[in-house]
Amino acid sequence: MPGREVLPSTLRRSPEKAQRTWEKTHDSAVETYGEGERAHRTAFASVKHEFEKVGDHWEPKGRKGPSDRQAEGGGPARRAPTAAGVDANAPKDHLMEVARKLEVPGRSRMTKPELVKAIQKANDRQTRRARGD
């Protein structure tokens, strides 16, 4: 199934480059693994290398590279929790800026792992709101 037809809503609200990255990787993964969860995970892993989820959409990270522990070592043999699109490898200052954008309460007293979790929750809330859930 062509990636454009199954493009997730968060990517529909994102820059064209993020959409193209997801589509090309998804289509290639479908040829290799078949349609399904693995093709979607592969496509998102590709997007996460250059983009991070902020609210209900994806924004350029400003640097390329893995976004969390799973992306660093990755692969189906090693399953680690992901940060759900949050650039957990970013400096704390960057995470504070994202948390400020998302109006995360109490962010100034949070540790880096707490910021990542709070941003994940804020992203999920905004995505649900954007989808009308």
C-alpha cells in the first residue's frame, strides 16, 4: 500500500520533508517486510532521525541522529522503550524549550527524564485533540 494512503495524521500536519521521508521508507519497508506494524515502525524510525514530535505534528530536530535508546541500538532483536517521538537525546535546554512551547506545568523543576515523559503526555493530549478523540 503506498505510504501516502496510510500517512498518519501527525505527519499530515507536518512539513513535506517529514511526509516524504515517512512515505519513501514505508514503501520500501512494505516491499521488504509486507504491510503492517513493522513497515510503520521502520518508517517512524526514519522520521525520528531528523524530526521530533512537538504537540500534534513533527518538527525538524536541527541535528540528525537517534532520538532515544531504542533508535541508538535498534533492531527487532533489541526492544527498548521509545520516547514516542520526543528527542530524548537532546540537551535539557532543548527539552525545556519544547516543554515551554507545549505549556508543560512545573517544567522548571523537572529532571531530563521527567521532561521527556511530560512532553510525551503533552504530545499525546494535543494529538488526541487534533484527531477529535
